[in-house]
Amino acid sequence: MKTTLQIDDGVMRELKMLAAREGRTMSALVEAALRNLLDRRPAERDLPPLPIMEARELVDVADRDALQRAMEEP
């Protein structure tokens, strides 16, 4: 698929130099880098479900005193 991206000038210069050194296209290098990034990131389906917690009361987290009292309650 053909697409347009905005890439920092310094990154682009490094990409061009690396492509020339390795005898590969810039597209091939960018695709390989993106695949590497996406392979490292766990898929949402592999994440454990979030725990369900019951709230006792609503607390304004900007109110430090109220937050402290709520955390101290059994």
C-alpha cells in the first residue's frame, strides 16, 4: 500500500544513509522497523482482563484530605 508520512529531516537522512549502506530500499527499512515495533507490543486479546472493583463512595481526587480519609477507611 502506498501512503504518505511526515518524517523528521534528521531521521530521513539517517534512513537514506542506512538504506545505501545496506543496499535496501527506504520502504523496506521502514516496513521492517514497523513490523518490529508491532511484534513487540502485546495484542489486546493477550492482555488479562481488568479486575472489577466495587466502589464504596465517590471521592474528589483533587481533595487530598478526602482522598486520604477514603484510603484510611476499612
